[in-house]
Amino acid sequence: MSEIVTLKENRDFRRLYSRGRAYTSALLVTYVMRNRCGSVRIGITTGKKIGKAVLRNRSRRIIREAFRQLSDSVKPGFDLVFVARGKTPFVKSTDVLRAMKKELKDAGVLQ
């Protein structure tokens, strides 16, 4: 497994939103783009449309857990941003894992 780095800068998120490729499902939106460093960089965002802080934090936890289970099979050298949708806080992490796996496979990021 390669190193996983967290995206924190606003410019990194904006770059992925504008130049990255988007893959959508009912539970999750995934933006994917190659990076020049040899590590996987991920970011998770939840908007105010999701709900109050409790629901937004639950959405982030669910997405983080789903990615943790897939992190060994992700190719190095990609930036990923996961955006929670309205249904995300109300489902289990296995449902998000299934959606995430499909989106990452469509993007060609999984090994």
C-alpha cells in the first residue's frame, strides 16, 4: 500500500472540481485526477444540504471507513475527492463501499 495523504487546501479541491473527472451515484460523487506525486491523496466534503453537524460528521465517517477498506487496492498517483449526497448519512458503510468500489473501478483507479 502506498502512502495516503489528506487534501486540505481549498485550491486542491477546486482543481479537482474543475479539471478532475466526476463519477456519481445516489450516495456519493467521486472526483478523480492523476497527481505527480506517488501517493494517493483524498479529500472528503459534505455540504450543508446534508443536514446539521451530526449528519455531516456521520457522512464523513462512513465515507472514510468505506475508503479504508478499499485503500489497499487503490493505485498510487491519484487525487480523490468524495462528496457526500443527501442519502449518505442514512445508509451503512457497506452500501457506500459498494458505490465507491463501482465508481473507482469505472475510473480505473482500482488495481
